[in-house]
Amino acid sequence: MIQGTLGGWNPQRTSLRQSLPVLPDNSIEKNSTEMTTRALSPNFRIFTRFGVWLPPEWSSGWRRILYQTYGIFVAVMLYSMFSFQFIGVFGSIGRINDLVESLYTCATVFNLGWKIFNLLKKRREIVQLLLLLEADICQTKNPVEEEIQKTCNQRIWNRTKFLCAYFETTCVTMILTSMVKNIPERTLPLKAWVPFSYDDGLYWPVYLHQVLGLIYVGMIHASYDTFIVGVMLTLCSQLKILQYRNSEMSLLTTKSTVDRSTLEKEFVISSIKHHQLLQQFAESFNNIIVYVIFIQYSVSSFVICVSAYKLVNLEVGDPEFTFAVLYCSSMIIQTFFYCWYGNEVILESENIGNSLYTSKWYSLNVGTVRDVTMVIHKMQYSIKFSCSRLCILSVESFKNLMKVTYSTFSVLAKS
């Protein structure tokens, strides 16, 4: 009997900090090398190349200084681009079209700035969080589990390629549009305030600053978003592995009577620990991205609404029309990915109890049956990512967001 263990188990009560390993800086860098060789390695490679994630092998010496210098350059480039756009917003007050145009792209750059800040500030927590999945209980034990993990890894890689390609296509479209529209008129792709006159020889440095910034904006946005999706899919794969293990519980009845009681206890304890770890993992990750979710929802609502309003007033042959379509769809895809895979986590977590219930648990020893009944009840909690009770990452939330956006667009269109 393991009723003492079960009676004290409550995933809602356990402290996450007690489960997260406390690692020194050099240990974090060492372990992150192993971590980034797995499913999320494409995301961390992009982070590294675009200056927001120090590579583990460059954790000391002149290479660390060199990379930090590069990171400062990227930060100055992106945050100065946002600052100039933000100041330009105040210069557009009183001219509604210019004001909306300024906020239109400024919101996306601000969203990226927050994601970078979050990534840098939460670096230690992110590494420690992902190290939880290095626990032996989370490792694949047979070909079936390996296939589940392999499928998950392939899905992460496919989503990363798709989102990076789509976002960069949007950025390149904006750059090509600006070459047709802005360069002949010596204007900038993004409406922004500049602290000097760029009419003469300084136009090209300012123009290239914005173009290079757009490329970085697209790639870092795509990588961060697929990082979040990748963590969600990794969690889904662990939930599926746990479901598979639960479904195999009935095989314990084939063991000898002497071994069976011990094996059943070990099995139930292992299932509890695995589920509790995944609950803790999800809650900790939600704490890391909670404000990212809120800002993403807010920015997406605004940009989608304004994009729809612009499309209504643009001719199909206008160079800005294609960009407006891609830009609007990019924001929709961003939010849709968050909600779709957040919803997938909800569904997979709800199936954990069902996987135990359908595993012929009633054929086990009487004591184990009583324990499994308690476990099934405790595993009914679904895992949800949210920034509030009203903003949960799910398909239903995405539908509600689209409804609110459409209602706002209708008001703008009639005004």
C-alpha cells in the first residue's frame, strides 16, 4: 500500500522552487550544451546567431566578450529602432492616419523588445526548467516511446522552419515594397523620429538600420514563438509517454505473485512522480511567459484590426497590399500557434486520467486498485497556460479574440 504517499500528493500545492535544481553559472552553461542538442536546438541556434543567447562554448574568455559586444550591438539596434518609432508616435498626434501607421509597426517591435528582455532575464530559469526533462523518468524506455519523442521533435522542427520562412517573407516583402515606394522619395520603411536630418548622405545608414532591424525582428520573433510552441509540444510528448505507460499497467498482472505487489507499487509511484513533474514544469514555464502571452494578445488584437482596416482602403495592385496581407496573417499565425498548441496541452493532460481508467486497473491487487482510484481522481486536473482567468491559451480563446478584433474593426469601418 502507498496510501501515505498518495494522500500527501497535491500538484497544486507543491513548491516549484523545491523541484528546480539550483545550479551555479558554469553548471548552467555546461548543461545547456546538452539541452540544446535536443528538440529545441534550432531555436537556440537562431537565438545565438542573432545575439540573444550566449553559446555555452563561449562562456569565458575573449569569445564571451566578443559575443557580449555583438549582443549589445543587436540590443542597441533594436531598442533604438523602437525608441525612434515610439517618439515618432507623439509627432503623429493629431493626424489619425499617421498615428495609426506609426503604432501599426511600433507595436510589433515593442512586442519583440519584451520577448528579448524576457529571454535574457529568465535565462537561468529557462535552462533549469528544461533540465527537469533530463530526469530519468522523462527518458524514453522503449521503441514506442522513442517514436513518440521522434514525432514531437519533427513537429517542432517543421513549425520552426515554417514560421521562420513566413516571417522572413513578410519582412522581405516590406523591404521590397519600401525599395519601390520609399527609396525614390527618400523616406523610411518605418515611420520614426530621427534626431538628425537624413536628407543627404545620412539617408542610407538610417535606411539600412531599419532594414537590418526588420530582418532581426522577423527571425527572433519566429524563433521565440516556436520556442514556446516547442516547449508545449515537448510537454505533449511527455504526456503521451505517460499515457502509454499508464495503458501498459495491465501487463503487471502477468508477473509472478511475489513480484507483482512490489511492481504495482513502483508503477503507481512512478506515474505520480512523472505527472507531478509535468505539472510543475508547466506551471513554471507559464510563470516565465505569462507577460509575453498578455502582450502578444494585446498587440495581435491591435495589429489584426488595423491591418484589416488598411486592407479595406488599399487597392489590390498597391505595393502595400501584399505586405498588409502577410503582416496581418503573421500576427494571426503567431497567436493561433500559441492557442492551438496550448489547447493540445489541455487535451493531452485531460487524457492522463482516462489512460489509467482504460488500462484494466481493476485486475490488480486490491490495495493497488484503491491507490489507482485516488490517482485517477488527482490526475483530472488539466494543464493550462494563461496570463489570467480570462486569457487561456486555447482554441476557444483564439475564437473569442477574433470576435473582439472583428467587432473593433466593424466600429472603425463605420466611423
